[in-house]
Amino acid sequence: MSFGLASRPKNLPKRSKRGGFLHFPPWSNLESVDSRDRRHGIEFANGARSPFGKGKVSMSDDESRGEAPSERTRVKHYNWLARYDRKTVEDILDATPLAHVGCLMNGVPFVTPTFFWRENDRVYWHGAAAGRMFKVLEQQDICLTVSLLDGLVVARSAFNFNCNFRSVMLLGRAELIRDETVKVKKLRNFVNRLIPGEWERLRPIHEREVKVTALASMSIAEASCKVRIGPPLDDDEDYAFPSWAGVIPIRYQVLPPEADPRNLPDTEMPDDILKFHLG
Amino acid sequence: MSFGLASRPKNLPKRSKRGGFLHFPPWSNLESVDSRDRRHGIEFANGARSPFGKGKVSMSDDESRGEAPSERTRVKHYNWLARYDRKTVEDILDATPLAHVGCLMNGVPFVTPTFFWRENDRVYWHGAAAGRMFKVLEQQDICLTVSLLDGLVVARSAFNFNCNFRSVMLLGRAELIRDETVKVKKLRNFVNRLIPGEWERLRPIHEREVKVTALASMSIAEASCKVRIGPPLDDDEDYAFPSWAGVIPIRYQVLPPEADPRNLPDTEMPDDILKFHLG
């Protein structure tokens, strides 16, 4: 089964295509459009009509939104809005180092923000080996969510207020990587992904540092995404209402690096530092 | 018991004050400093020494970092780094509309990004009443986490790489607000908090829109925060290592609003639209 545009049911109740106030995926009823066109608002890319006939979305012919990899990742409400294709999953995972991990501890679903990174079909994150998350991680299925806020969508009614965003939710069983050689290799990948070549410029890692660091890994196979871009989608009759509508774009901004005053004299900043980016 | 600077144990092992790679609170071993001094890097505010002797943190005499409101919110590792005082909790909650809610569904701790807002000692969030989160929310203790990424901290060793951030984690039992008059009042607060006076400019809300919207509320009483600002904190001997160290600041940027091309002719953008901010 495909969740491409063509598969959108024709007999949806009128309200179902609306935003329903500002609420994120994957259970909200936000409209979903192609993630590769990340421009905000108004203009869309290449000619395909959006499912709502109010904009154009970029979507090449050979693409599909994919199929839900499992029942529990299948978006239950308004499922034609979801995306499960690998390209969208990877694009969102690669856009930011910040994830939120859901892990049950003492009966409570704790949500922990953490840096993470992707290599091929797995994500990795690390922390203090003594931390309680890493002690219980392998005994349960967990959830890792990545979300990026791209804009506030100002509609003509409060109900159709919305936000532009990209998000992906991964479900599955994480495993800890205990082999120290592999751990070092992965941590090197992490650092060099943030700043190219940085690992080689750093003081070499100590064995004890590797020992006290836990490294977790999880497959990205069970993933679901939602993406919203574009202008507000108001009720037809509300377009005659005289309030201002539009999009307030939001993005991460990386500011000029600030040198540590304790740097050695004549320490030059490598150009690679300027290659750090996110969003 | 206070977790102020003075209460820091004197006999900590050497490594315990370090970052331990990029990992967020509340179980990482990041150093925590005052949240109201949000300048990045290098200079701190008003003369108090940090617990690490490598910077100054702003902390007025009448303040404390507070006490953990419950055993389960008490930060277990490096607990002198945490903050539980109400001012820090509110400052972080008020800095962004984006939260991640952890809720157990079918045995999995799903993490759902959602917009939220604070009023006094409670947070609120909403969504489609038919969504599965709102059906199970009241039957369990949940977690609502808010985090803001403020910078990448480039140290002289990979182990001391870090990030500057602010985060708060709320635990507790949420309740659904079913009274429709109260719901409308709260949703108005939400919209007007994003953009002052916006609710009054919008097409008035329909009764059916209120009915299909679920509104959840939770106390902020059980909260724990972590905040890191400032330059890298390297091992003493690494300051002689000749690599560049510093901070790459990160922040949210709100870009100029883009008008919906379907706005009525002569629709002017209210100045209040420019008051939307986050970070």
C-alpha cells in the first residue's frame, strides 16, 4: 500500500485536512508534503499539486512516500499524510544532531535529549556508562524522535494555525556496543561528522575515556516521518475573512565561533570549524 | 538539601567534572551553570566562581538551585549540577513552544513533539481529540521535556566535547480539560502568547472546532533542569595541547514573515506578528 498523493481518500470529512491548532506529528492531523523542498511558505517546487490543491509540492515521479515498516509505526490518523521512504527518514536524521529518546525507567516514559548521529541504516548515541538509561536500554523497545521546527503558520482561524516542521520517529530495540575498538571508530565518526577532520586534530582519546562511555545503536528500519511546509490551509469560506495570514519562518542559526581565551597563542581556527551546520 | 555551588562534594574523582562527549541532561555529567546568563562562551557574569574554577557564573546571593521535588526527578549522577528552582524551570519553559511528550502506548514509550505553553504552575498542550495519546494520557505518569540547543562546545579532546543547552523535564499525571469554556479560554491564551492580540483578529472559533480538540494540562511541580553555558572545560594537562578550542553558538532565528498570496488585497500585517520570538 502506498501513501502517495494519489491514494488520498476522496471522501474525507471536510475538517480532516485541517491543522487543528499547533500540534506535531505523528498523531496530529497536519498536512504532509515533500521534505526536500524546505523553502518556507508560498512557493513550492516543481509542479505537482498538493493534496489540498493550494500549492505545489516537489515530488519526482519515481518516488513514493513508502509503506509503514510496522503496524506500530503506521500513522493511524490521516495516514495519507505520513511518509516512510528512506530518503525522507535520512534527510531528517541528518539535519540535526539533537534527538529525544523515550525510555521506560521505573515505570515512567522518560524523555532524554541527546546528541545522536546516523551511519547507514543505524543511529548512534552515547553518554556516561554509569547513567541509568544505558542500564535499561537493551531490555525494552524504545523510541527516538528527531524534530525540526521550520515555521509558525498563521492562519485566518485559530483552528488552522499550524507549524511547519520535519520529524521522524524511530522505534526498536537498541543495543550497546561494547567492543572498544568499534566504540572509538564510531566516536571518531561522530566528531568528524560535526566538524570534518576534527578527531585527528584533538588530543588522542584515552582508554579510560572509552571505558566510561556507553555507546548505543539502533536500526532506522522502523521509522515514520511527517513533514509540513507551505502556507496556511484555511477553510474555504475563511479566505474572505480579512485577517493577515502567512508563515513566520524559523531556523537554526549558527553564529561565528568564539575562541576559548585559554587557547595557546597563535592557535588558528581550522576552516573546518566553519563547516559545522544544522537545520 | 541544596544543590548550590557550596554543596559540591570536595572529593569527586577527577573525571567527574568533565563533559564525557556530547550528551544532554539529565543523566549526563555536564556541568551546570546559571541559566539567566545566556551569553555563549567565554565571559560569565558577576563574580561567583564556577564549581570548576574555570569561569564565573552569575548567581545572586538570594538564589539557590533548589531542591529536587521528588526522588524520581532528582538527578542521580553528579547531582550538584542540576537545578530545580522555579525561576530556571519557568525561564526554560517560556523560551520555546516546542516540547517532547513521553507517553507509554502499547508498551512503547513514544516521544511526540508538540507545541505547549505555560500558565502559572501548569503547562498545556493540545491536539486532535481522536488521537491515541489523549486517550491514554490520564492513565499513567508521563514526561514532558523541553530542550534548547545553544552551542557546540569544541574542546581539546573528544571526551570534553560538549554542547551548551537548556533543558527541563517535567514528570507527573496529565489531565484533560473537558469544559469547553475553559478550553476556549486556554486556547486563546496559547494563540495570544505566540502573537499578542492575535486571537481577537481571527475568525471566531466554531463550537465544533472546540469539540474535536483535546486539551491536556500538567503541573510543573515535579521538574528538574540542566543548563550548560560557557567555554570548554578541558583536562588541566590538555590546555597545553595546541588544538583550537571554543564555542560555536547556535540559536533559533525567526525570519521575516511571508504573507499568504491568498490574503485579501490591502491586508496589512499587524505589527504584533513581528513580536513572535523563541529561544
